[in-house]
Amino acid sequence: MRIIEDPADLALPAFRDCGFVPTMGALHRGHGSLVERANQDGRPVIVSIFVNPTQFGPKEDYARYPRTLDSDCALLEPLGVAGVFVPSVEAIYPRGLDAARVEAAALTLPDVATKPGLEDACRPTHFGGVALVVGRLFDLVRPSAAYFGEKDYQQLRLIEDMVAADRARYGGLRIVPCATIRERDGLAMSSRNRYLAADERDAALALSRAMQVAHSAQRVETAERLMRDTLDSFGLATEYAVVRDAETLMPVRGFERPTRALIAAKLGATRLIDNTAMTVWR
Ligand code: PAF
């Protein structure tokens, strides 16, 4: 497994037509499952580790975001990864961070990243930074396929639409959605779970419980009320708990088309998100 610091090394024949797993490090089994999915496609796999400053808001956790390169490499090595790309901030943003922030803010994002009023409303500068860095990483790595977890469902939909809208730039790049990996008790794996204090760990189950309860509902309003009530009962502060069209993420009246339940809630200082596909009732 080669550690790649210089983007020029990405042009080596060993990395051509690769499968690509972009990450911010602090890797866990969820990331491991993205690599395993990429391996199934039979291409060399490149994982990037870059804590991207432009996708964090001014009051968010950029400075304290866990940086755990040694244990990240220990997780990746046995999975047969060809290269781990660990670019510097300068390599990704050669014109400086201020210029990058301006560029991120000026991007035209697909509707799914600006209209639904979910992460786009709660973290107004987030998706500009995500689109900017993912576009840069795709330009440097030139993968044939890239693998994203459904855990960040609105991010996944943004990347799918961004790539579909600019085939001149991204060519035949395929975006492959990968199922969320959960702890045995249902908690979705996340690098931010390590922020949870021991006594918060149980309360964090509120999100998966809320979605389980919502599955029993036959009306959208009922599902949303049940989710909010469950989050309340575990003492979480709900940011949103909604059922949306699985493609556009806009509000729906019923479950006729594929829908998705999506939750964001705060537990103390930690912000947790989760989502699940809802049943299609016919
Ligand atoms: O999902 C993440 O870890 C990040 O948002 C990504 C896609 C690596 C961009 O920094």
C-alpha cells in the first residue's frame, strides 16, 4: 500500500482506472465496507484522507476533527488498498483557503443540495465545500468509479447530480452508493461517534429507533411525528426528522414513490444524522 502525498504520483500506471473512496480519515468499519465494495469491481482502489476545511462552518469541529493516520492505514492495509492519497491543503487549494472558500460559495449546486431545507439549511456553507473538494479530488485521481456511503444521503445525491450534470469534466465516472454500516444495536457508524460520552452512547440510539418506529406509519405526518416524539423521549434536540422523496429530497404527501426518512439531531455538543429507505405502500 503506497502513501501518496504528491498528486503527480496519481498518474502512475498502477492507479489508472481506479476505484476511489474519498474520506476525511478517522476510519471505521463503514469506510472498510466502502473499500470492500470497491474491491468487488476488480480495479485498484485509492482511498483519500483529507480533512477538508471548506466544508466546515466557522463554529464546527474542523480543529478537533479526529486525525488518526496510523490507525487509518492499519485498517486499510489488510483490505488490499493500492494507494492512500493524503494531500496537503496546498495541494488541494493551490490558490489558498480564502480563495477556495470564495470559490465554494460561488458554486452552482444541484437543487438537491440547495432546495430541500435539510443539511443545506442547517449547514449553509457545507455542500459548497463538499462539491469543491470532491470535484478537485476527482480531477486529480481520475477514477472510473467512486464509492459513497448512504449515511450522508444528501451528500450522495449531490455528488450523483453533480457528476451527471458535467459529463465533460467527469467522463464516464460511476457513483456507487453503499449501504450504511451499523453497530449491532443499530447506531450508524460515524467518525463523530467517538465524540459521544459513555452516558450519551445509549441516547444516540434514538435515531435508529425513531426510524424503526416510523416504518410502522402509513401516513407521512404520522411517521414524522413518531420520529420527533422518539427523539424527544431520548432527550435529543431535533433539527429535522422528515420523510422525503428519495431522489429530490423534497416533501411528499404519501409513500407511493420511493421515500427516505432523514434525521438530524443534537445530543449535547454532538450532531448526529441518519436516514433509511421507507416502505413503498401500494
Ligand atoms: O463524507 C465525507 O467523508 C466527506 O464529506 C468527503 C466526501 C470525503 C469530502 O470531504
